[in-house]
Amino acid sequence: MKRKARRYCGFFTVLIPVWERLGGFLLTLDYPPTGCYSNTMTTPEPAIIYENKNFVVVNKPAGLAVHGGGSVTGKTLADFLLKKFPDISGIGDDPAIRPGIVHRLDRDTSGIMVVARNQDTFDTLKNLFKQRTVEKKYLALACGVVSPKNGAIELSIGRLLKKTVRRGAGKYVKNERSAITHFRVLDIFDKKYSLLEVSPKTGRTHQIRVHLQSIHHPVACDTLYGGKNVCCPRGLNRFFLHAHSLEFSHPEGKRWKFEADPPPDLERVLASLRGLAKKEE
């Protein structure tokens, strides 16, 4: 199969075959030097990584809520998707609020999401997430030196008894549900930060942030869980969490894997930390 490239809003997506026995594909996304902005959004416009008749894979920028409801104001990812893909209207469990949305990311988490374009695909993808057969991988910058270099956090997560927004693990929570997060240390910077690849096996609200805080290594710049004095690299205006890989099977008979590099704000932080580490060698 020949490689195919398609340009979306200044971004290039490249389709290449992988795992030929399984008929799978890997898509990667490279960021342009500057973001792509619409006339109505103050955050970069979401990039479409891939689309077919059944689903759309989108790269959500940080600062953009996935859908409305509650205290959310302004444009959302759902608004963008409805305008670009009107066929998702009426798709999902609550299409009036989250049309086609199978899973979510926090407003300030960037990265890959898959959105269904018909009800059959929505039901199939939802079931895959429920069965924990979707492979999700995030890049997270955590405070301190995380040890061991590979591990798993298995703590139930629920609402804190005295808070409505924050979640907690262990004691003093209500309506807790089981949660499992695997992690792998990719790099350590100046004994102050650990770059992790994190794989949540469940999909609880704020799961990665809660679990990393529970082992005393909160996500960098995450004041909600790390407190006002949480570690935070200079120049970063949101917590460091990016959904960089999503892999799943689909009834079409293919195995799909999608990847997106960290956006420019996170890349600048990593470049700065690596530069400081080299100077100290």
C-alpha cells in the first residue's frame, strides 16, 4: 500500500500500514510551526487526523472543552465537530450535549480522541472502552523522581466528600469506582521532573491526575491536585498532560493506531528541560 498524505488546517496526516497480518494502520500527526486558528476560537482549532464513514479521529487542543453542560461556556469540540460533520447530530447517549462523543479529555488536556459518525459505531466503540480493549497512552510530566521506573496504580476513585470538582483515591471519597493506571518513566530532568508514558486501563474522571497525586508525584502545573505550590516549569500555563496514542480494533476488520506529537507548548518545555540537563552534565 502506498503512503497517503492529506493536509488539514496546516497539519499533515500520514497513513502507513502496520501489522499487515492484522490489516492495521498507523497514523501520525506532525505540528506546524504555528497553530491554526479560526475566527471564533481563541484556542487552536482541532486538527482532524483521520476520517471515514464510521468515525473521526481528532487532535483536541488544550483549553477547549469537549462538550457543553454544567459550568462550560464558549465554543466546544462538539460545536466544531457538528459544523464539520453534521451527520453526528443525533448520535450517542446524549446527542443534544455530546453528539458522537465516545470518551472525553479534560479541558486542559490535549491529544487524540475518536468520535463516532453513526450509532452502530458509537455502540461498538463504547463497548470497546467498557471492555478495556482500547489502548490509550498519555505523556505526563510529573513532579519529582518517580520510582520504580515501571509500575501500576490501582486505587478506586470517587468524589471527595467535601468537594464537587475534585476527585480522590482511597479514603474520604464517595461513589468510588475501581481504577487502574500503568506508567513507565521515559526520562528524568534534574531530579525535579519525570517524563512518563501513562496508560489508564479505566476511564475515570481526572484518573491520571488523581493517581499520580496519590503517589506524591502530581502532574506538573496541576494546581487542582498538586496545590498552589506544585512544581511547574517556567512558561507552561496548563498542566502537562497529552493523549498521544490511541489504538483499537473495529468491525471493519482493521486494527487502528493513531499518534500525535505533543503540541508546541509542551515541546518547548521538554526542549528547555533537556537543555538544562545537558548544561549540568
